[in-house]
Amino acid sequence: MTTTIDTRSLLFASTSDSCHLMPCKVHLDDEANTSIFFHPSIKQEGQLKTAAFRGRPLNGKVLDIPSGYTGVMLTERGKRSTEEEDRLLLVSHKFDHFTYWNLDKEPSSDDLTQRAMQWIDLSSVLHRPISSEESKDSQESVKGQ
Amino acid sequence: MDQSMYEADRQANCLIESPVCNRLKSEPCWLGVDEAGRGPVLGPMVYGICFSPVADKEKFGSMGFADSKTLTEEQRDNIFSEINSSLDLLGWMVEILSPAYISNSMLRRDKYNLNALSHDCAIRLVKTAIDRGVNITELYVDTVGDPVKYQAKLKEVFPSIDVTVAKKADSLYPVVSAASICAKVARDKAVKNWEFEENITLDEPNYGSGYPGDPKTKQFLEASFDRVFGFPNFVRFSWSTAALIMEKDGVSVEWEDDEDDEGGTESTPTVSQFFKKKSERPELKQHRFFIQRQLTPVTSL
């Protein structure tokens, strides 16, 4: 089974201004009445937001997608009849920021999601091609120890 | 009672108060505390206080206050307007605790129960009266929970005030009856004038009493139910009636602080497991940088 993401669909994807990362798992993969039930509960004070979901208090903050990256929402056309069948995913929406929500706790740089984003910077450093100059320097410094 | 401030933001709590005349600041006063709308699954709970000079207890008693529950809505409205034309004799304050505040408090990480929330609101109101300069010497409170413990708590907060906490204080002390009328009038008005942020319009705006057992209230809960979000924020999500409907008809939702029902599966390893031969090739382990951030490589979707 192979999974293919049709990257051409990115061109036609609409931009979403309202993407929320919830601190709970909602066992549903379908549309929901967010604009009616969720958006009115959102209050903003400075950078921090509060809201409620099912009566529980949430604290949120808008996080930007790091530059050079795009947030995408993938949707699948049709349903597979067997597990082995190939999957084709299309980009239905893209976003450059999202609201990150914690359950009753102000978002901080200690939160998993914010820490996971550190990998993006780290990976670009790790995967950056090293110039011959740099590699010579680092070898010498190892020798010196 | 002008509730425009509450109507501007029905998610927030709101304090509404009468003017405080000079007599209430210079003369010793008795103050009554009572609540309205504690049981219903719908709408705000309202805490009310009323205060008047001790010297005028008799005059105050003759104003015909009675426990708000024994009066009709019309009678309560009449008495409330009488209260407002006697502001040289008394003063009042109410705090509207929004259903969103009640739900959020009771469903936060460290649960804040309704009794503690009620006690804190009563204390806040008495403190506000003191801040306004009211000279309180006697405090009468309709109990929430154990009256002995509640009385001890209040005495600790207000050591210089004579505190009486009693069951049915609203029928024993006219100053508590008056407080209960203020609270009930505020609660009724807030419920009657409720406008849904969720754009719900009801054919017949009748929620019934708001008590879980009322068929009209049940009907409203069913009609306004959303499988993902539950209910409009007019509903107290922390009430078992609401929680049960969400559990039965709603999409299931898992929270990080949910209590684990299946804790037993990964219990302590048996002794023999320690003597098992380790597999030849130890599994490649992720660096803890990734483990700590719960990052895993994705090979399929």
C-alpha cells in the first residue's frame, strides 16, 4: 500500500484562518459547528486567549508555522475497500498559523507542541550542507582535545 | 434591575448593586446572604445580599419579606420595587455567576466544587459591601453544606462580625429573605432575557424550571444538543444530566487528565520476565529529544 499526497492540490487549497489544535481527542472525522459553538466562546486578552470546550476551560495562543513551511489539511477522496489499496490524499486547506490550546493551563514554551517545533530549527542545522572549510575546522578542534 | 452589563457578556460574572446611603455606613447593620438558581442545569446562579441598620430591624421586618420560593414571580417583582424605593433603609447587591463560569470552575483540572464556589461568592459579596463602607456587625447566611463548618469559615474571614449560619435562614431572618428576593429576581430576569451566542432561536422560548427533572428542560437540552460541542453555554456542563446526554449521544472525547480505566494491563512485570533472554539485536531506540517531544517518524498515514 502506498500513500500519495497530490502536491498539485496545494495550488487550489483554500487558506484557512481558523485552525485549532485542541488539547483533547475528539473521536470524529467530520465537519463540526465550530463557528456556532466554539468561536463565540473565544476571548482574547493580549496575546493569550481563553475559550471553552464542553464546559472545560481552555487557554490558547496563536502559533505561526515556521517560515519555509506550510500547514496543510489533508483529505481523502473516497473510501478504500481494503487495507492494501493505495491512498490518495489531497490538500484541502492550508494555513500559516494556528491556535494552540491547553486544558486550563497557559501555553508556555515547555508545552509539547512548542517544543516539538524546535525540531524544525534543529533539523535545518543538522541537514545543512557543510562547507569544506567548516569540516576542516571541526576536525582540527577534535584533534586539539 | 438593570442587567445590561451582564447582557453585554453572558460568559462573565457580573456584580449589580444599589446605591449605599450614609446611614448604612455610619450605623451598625445586619446583612443577609442567599442564593437563587443553585440546582438548575440551566442559566446563571445568583448570589444576593441585603443590608439595613440594626436599629431598624422592626421596620425592616414589617416590609413583608418572605422566602422567595413561597412568593409568586409577580409578588417578588413588587417587593423588589419596594426594596428599591426604600434605599434610605437598606441596600443590596447581587453577583450573577454565569453558567460558563460554573461549568469551567467545576470542570477545570483541580475541580472547584459548587459549595466552595458558593462560599467564595458569599464572602466576596460581604467584602464588597465592607469596601463600600457598609458597617456590618451581624451576618446571616443561608447554609450551603454543613452549617457548622461554614460558620467557622465565615468567622475566620470576618472575625469582628457576629456570624449566624442556618438552614432555612431565608424564612427565619427577613434580611436573608430580602437577599433571596434580590437574587431570585436577578436570576429570573437573566434566564428570561437570555440570548444565545450560538444563534439558537427557539420556537417557544420555554426551558421550564431549568431543573433536570422538568420535561420542558429535558426537551430543551435535547433540542439544543450538538454531538461535538454538547450544549450552548446557557447549560451547566458539569451537571450530571448534561454529562450523561453527552456521554450517550455525543461524540466521545478524550482528555489528558481522564482517569485511566485500563490501568491494569501494563502492570508490574512478573519475576520470570527479568530472566528472559534479551533479543539478539536490541531495538533501535529514538533519541530522547524525540521521545520527550512525542515526535515519531511517519511511514504511513
